[in-house]
Amino acid sequence: MDTTKPLDVSTQFSAKDEVIVVTGGGTGIGLAIASALAHSGAKRVYILGRRLDLLQDAACQYHNVTPLQCDVTSIDSIRTAVEVVRKESDHVDVLINNAGIIGPNHLDVHKAETIEDLSGILLRDWDKWEPTFATNTTAIVGVSAAFLPLLDAANRRKGWESGRKVAQRARSREINGLAEGVDGSDPRTAQIISVTSIVSFNRNITDGLAYSSSKAGATHVAKMLTTLLAPWGIRSNVIAPGFFPSEMTASITDKSFPPEMIPAGRQGSYEDIASLALFLVGRSGAYQNGVVQMPDGGRISVQPATY
């Protein structure tokens, strides 16, 4: 390693000229990530979600953000969004799976006084389990699968050899004659980032059994994609956030926490999630593949967990 070489931090932690898709990009963590990427010079950030009005309100603040209405539980809706992106951009450098719903609430299991009470709470809102898994877990597969050709196109655009590689050799790259705006010294390959949650690892019920188990499934699916897509030159990483401001946490009014809940004593900030997203999307994250980043202020360290 040449440790005397100047390190340009503005280049390392930057989404400059990248084409990025963010599902659930109209509010909360998704919007925070999309905003950070747009501010750092992304060529285009597509924010996908079911509520077009929220997407439009978010996008109107930026010249490089495009709102696309999309239901991530519908393959037809996903394919429609893919076609819009394909016609406008012909490739996607980074796909961020962020869409999620809370599902049935089981917090009052802690207040159950009889076994009948506990049984009733766990069986309540049974019909909400399926849409929770469809949005939080299954959609990661559906959305990722639909965007794979555009992610592969991003690799080709940067000179990387395309397709599945099974031979015992490194993936080749041709840096002569690259498209305008492509830097041959940029080592990044296409990437999928799945935003899950620290409840993937928490054995306590902090929201609901459906939410926690669906997020655990999402985290594992993202890990499996790392292994599955390695021969195809597409990376897969995970962000598993702790407590951040969002629609899901809006009902919690006390924003300070004792160390036995969150050692950092506070909820996560825009800067916390934005800097992590820029690390993974920028050249700084080019060697990251199969990792689970947990911006949680230390919360999972003081909870019964599988991590």
C-alpha cells in the first residue's frame, strides 16, 4: 500500500455521478439516505414508494431526485418502475432496499396477566403477518431480481467483465474507451444495500414478532445475495439501524435513553445514517461485501441478542 498518497475524502465518501434507486425513499431513513446521496452529487436518485404525494414532496427539493410510485409487493409494479429507470438511465449503480412496514403490534405481551391474555395478543391481527413479510422480506428478492440487469449494465459501463464467472481467475476490466464520466481508477462494482433493523438480532419484543422476524429474514436474504451474486460481480451489504426518527418511531416522545437501553443516550441522527450511506456507496465502500453495518448507538450490545 502506498501510504504516502494523498487521500481525497470528498471523492472517497461521495455518490458523484452514480445512478441510485431507493425504495421507501419518501420518508424516514430512506429519505435521509436519498437526500445525502443527492446532496453528494449523484447523477440521479430514484425514490420509490406507494404514496406518490410524499415522494413528490421529497423530490421537489432536489434537481436530481425522481419520484416513482411503486408497490414493492407487486412484481408488475416493480417491473414498471424498472422500465422507467431503464429508459432514462440504462443502468443502476446502487439499489437500496429500504421499504418496510411495522406490522402487528405485540408490545402489550409484557402486560399479559394470564396465559389466555398472552395467547390472544399473539393471535391478534393475524392477517397482518403476510403483508409484513411481503414488504420487509420477500420484496428484497423481488426488487433485487428485477433490477439485476441494470446493475449488471452498471458494471459493463465501468469496464467490468459481464456475466457469471466460474473460472478461478479475477474478473477482468477494460479501462480503455470507457464512457464519459467513468473513472478507470474507481474500483467500485454494482451494489445492493438492504436496510433492515437491529431487531433482526434482538430477542426482546420491541415492536412485534412479525416485524422482528421479517427483518431477521431480510438480513439473512441480503447475506445470501452476497454469496449468490459473487460470481456475477454484484455486491450485497446490509444496514441494520437502531432507533432513528421515522414514521414508525413518531409515537415515542422521549428522545433520551438510559445506558441500559441505548449507551449513546440518544436516537440516531441524519448525520449518522447519511455518513454511513456515503461510506458504503462511495469509493470508501468498494471493498465492502457481505457486511452488516449496525448504527444503533450500542443498543444491541445491552440487549439479549443473537448478534
